[in-house]
Amino acid sequence: MKTYLECLPCFLNQALRAGRIATNDEKKIKRIMDEVGMMLKDIPLESSPPASGKEIYKKVREISGVFDPYKEIKEKSTEKCLALYPSLKNLVEKSHDKLLTAIRIAIAGNIIDFGANMDFDIEEEIDAALTRDFAVCDYTEFRDFSGEADKILYIGDNAGECVFDRILIETMKKPVTYVVRGVPVINDAIYGDAVQAGIHEVAGILSSGTDAPGTILDTCSPEFKKVFEGAGFIISKGQGNYEALFNEKRPIFFLLKIKCPVIAHDMGLTEGDMVLKGTER
Amino acid sequence: MKTYLECLPCFLNQALRAGRIATNDEKKIKRIMDEVGMMLKDIPLESSPPASGKEIYKKVREISGVFDPYKEIKEKSTEKCLALYPSLKNLVEKSHDKLLTAIRIAIAGNIIDFGANMDFDIEEEIDAALTRDFAVCDYTEFRDFSGEADKILYIGDNAGECVFDRILIETMKKPVTYVVRGVPVINDAIYGDAVQAGIHEVAGILSSGTDAPGTILDTCSPEFKKVFEGAGFIISKGQGNYEALFNEKRPIFFLLKIKCPVIAHDMGLTEGDMVLKGTER
């Protein structure tokens, strides 16, 4: 997805939020914002928003000196989600369509995003996700395609959300490679976050190598790119991955919650919408 | 008032909104935002927000080539407010405390601010302002002081709002000098806007000379500064004038509606609050 003019003030807001989480030093935060302000002129509107996110969160790391500002927040998110795990598993077991319920839960988990939003109630989100209509729902294709697939590449998004992804992975009963970011960026899951969520018990974990808040292939490792190019069935979670991958000619199903007015506009949808969207084949 | 870090993304948002109103040329709007982004590093947090507003809207004028982007919006605001004038006059006439009702109406008019907010319903705002409690209410001092004053300096804020100010001026029955900005900035009233509202029929109109969205004395004309320094009773409307003048040792009464979370925080108040606040004497 391209960058809209509306993304530019949002980038600065993200720099402020991340700066405040990384440090209490107002001077350092001001410096982060000054530098992000100067970066704006170099952002081509043709680039995808996570490409700018990559540079912004790099600045936050550099100036604050904190490598993983959201570490504690991520750990607490995961703890909270793990506490919900037994009841969510129970929900799936009892449901008429286990796969669809697990998908709904995985999308509900996508609300745990400290880049797009700080205010959310995960339990409320789950309740809503279980009954709400999808704005885009390629479920039949997803079910048929995933049934035929011999293995699945599952590109994760946020920490905490991994616990919900685990439930979908367990429900699909296929060999899964779960992809995490290579470097901490916002509250996106890295290796340790996936392990805390227990993903290693149900899937292999692979780093994409990227330090962007979205799987921009040019920023990923050669190893990951090879796996991606060879994958027969790909699940992509969240906005950042959608923004980076929506144009790829691969069999990808995007599972996401629309949390930003610009993406909503770009996709012809509304904030809050639930999306299960397959790429055209 | 000082500039908070939260003001910086807001400045960029204001540049975007004003750019979109001034022109449809996305490249020009991007250039406005690029330049405002680069300006951020030079904004001292000790400066008041309208000092930055001055530079931002100057950039919008320069790059768009449009001297008064909000001209049409201002004219329509004023027309709409003029249509409400007879019923508002009637409300004041019928009320138990005419002065207080006119003050409430003048504060309701302060919602017409395209810098802080684009969404407002003026009729709803008037209904709320007539009954709502003030968060700060130095009404007794205002009434006594204005009763004794032989003339009043009334510093206006937005176009459209002038119509509501006119009602307060008519109710006070004192000689009034009504102050407008020297150069168009956002939808702040300049000379022509005050005349459209009929202010010239009830008061003298004086330009402060400033091109800031607030009466920053250093940016005002020597003529205005002389009048300001000699004034025995001053009414200041709106956030921008409050931000610029709150620290002045003059007998000022600030009439405003709190429309921004940063000012709310700074004043220990809540967004939406109505304020009638006198300077300490």
C-alpha cells in the first residue's frame, strides 16, 4: 500500500508514543521527533507505510538507546493472552465450525497493536469477533486451500496475538512455520515473544530478518525470502504485513482487523472491520 | 502557554488540513508538510503554540499561493451565524441574567475553530452552552469590572464567532474596540469578517497586526500594543489568544471553550469545558 499524506502526522505521533515508552528524557524524545520531522521530506509516497515505520523505530532505538522499548509491554500482553488461552481453546472445541471460530479468535488478537492504537479491551474484542460479520470473507477458499496444503507459512504480527495464532495453528493440524520480525519494532513479535506464547510447541519459528513493522521483502533475509517464494499457502496477520505484501503474487490469505482510517479508505472498508482476504489467483 | 511534544504532530495535522483546503495539488501539500516537518526541530518548547501556527500557516500561504484559504468557509460560517442572530438576541432579551446569557452565547461561538476541530454543530453547541456549568467562572468579577469600565478592548478569535461576540458587545452597552488579526490565519477573523458580522455597527474594529493564530504581542503592530497596554478592561476570546496572553499582567478576562487535550491538561481542565477566567489582580 502507498503512503498517504495522512500517514505523515501519524508517523510523528508514533515516534512520540514510542519515544515516551522508551525513555522519560523529554530532550531525547524531542530529538526523536526533530529527526523524524526531518525524515518526512525523504518519504516517497510510493513507499509502503511500514518502510517508514522501520526508519522511525530505528531512530527511537538509536536515540533512546533502548533496543526493545516495548519488551515489558509485550511480555505483559502475552501473559494476559496466555491466561485467556484455556477458555478460548474451549470455545473452539465447542463450536460448530472450529476452523472459523479459530480464525475469528486469531483476528480478535490482532487488536493488540501499540502502533495503531493504545486503547483496547482484548476480552471485549473477542466477544465482538465471535459474532461480528466479516467485511471481506474468503472463508470457503481459505478452508479448501488450507485443507489441501501440506504445510503452512504463518506470518505473525504482534506479541500477545501469538497466543491467538497458536490456537489457529493447533486447529489447522498442519505443519506450520511461524514467522517473526528479526529486530524489535513496536510491539511486533520477535523470537522470544513467540516462544513465550508457546508457538515453538506447535510450529517452527523463523525470523523474517526484517526490522520493519511489516514483511517488506526487500528488508528480509535471503533465507526467509526463499521460504516465502516456495510457500504454497501463506497466512499473513495484521495491517503492517498487509501493507507490505498485498501486491505479491503468492497464495496469501490476509487476516486482519482494520485499525486505521487510511487503510480503511484504501481498502474501501471501515475502521473496526474484520477481514479474511485471499490474494487473487 | 508552552509547546508540548504532543503539539508537534498536531502542527503537521494542521498543515495537512490547511493545505487540503488551500489546494487540490497533492505535490504542493506534500511540500507544505515536508517544510513543516523540517521546521519542527527549530520550535523551542518554550514558545507558545500560536508562534508555530504563525509559521505553519505562512508556509501554507506561500506554497499554495492562496492568501486566505479559509475565505469561503469563513463567509459561510458568518452567514450561518447571522441567520441565528435574531433568535439568540431574543434569548438574551428574555433571560433572567442578560449578561451571563450573552457570555454563554459568546463562548458557544468559540466552537467555530477549523484549527482545533472540523466537526461541530453550532446549534447543539449553543443549547449546551446555555445550561452547562462553567469549569472556571469568574462571572461576578467580570460583571463588576465591566460595569465600572468606561471602555472595553475585545480581542476576537474566529470568523462566524464574531456574530456571537456582537451580541455580547450589544449587551454590555459600553464603547468597545474589537480586535481582529492583521493577516488571514486559519479561520481567524480579519477586518472583512468582522464587518460581515456587523461588528462595525456596534464597535470600532482594530487590527492587532499579527499573522499568528493568537495575539502574540511581539508580532503585533505598535498601534495595537499601545492600545493593549492602556486598556483597563480586556476580553480575550479563544484558545489561541489565551495561549499567547495568559501570562500578561493586564486585566484580561478569557472566554473560551477547551477544544484541545494539551490545553486541557495545561489548565487542569477537560476537553469541552467552558471557561470565563480573569487574570489575577
